[in-house]
Amino acid sequence: MDENTVNRTKAAINALIDVEQLWIENTPNYNLSTHDLLILKKRLERVSENVSKIYEENKEKLQAAEDEIKKMHAGKKKNR
């Protein structure tokens, strides 16, 4: 993974932490104010954008890793 992927991952995680904090602050009723809802919207958009970029930019690598693992498991089954 490259530096952009790492930075996007950190940004997505930090945004999710912010979302969790909103929920914690609004326990037990979860009645978010208009301001809180706007913050929630922006944080979720940030998460979504970063995760989408991470996935799209690394799609080939991720698929290759999955294919390699499947081959390894298939080889182990044949050797049993």
C-alpha cells in the first residue's frame, strides 16, 4: 500500500471515531441536534469517500491477494 492509502485509511478511521463520539455524547436517546446531524453527515461522507478511493485504487492488488489465498486453500484441500 502506498502513502495515500495509509493517509486515507487514517482519515476514514478518525472520521469514524468522530461518529462514535457523537453517539456517545447523545446516549441514551440519540436525539442529535441539527448541528450534530450536519457533523454526522460530513463525517460519514468523509468515510465513504476515503473508503471508496482506497478500494478503487487497490482493487487489483486486493483481488490478486484474494485469488492467491483461494489457490493456496485449493492446494491444501488437494493434498489432504
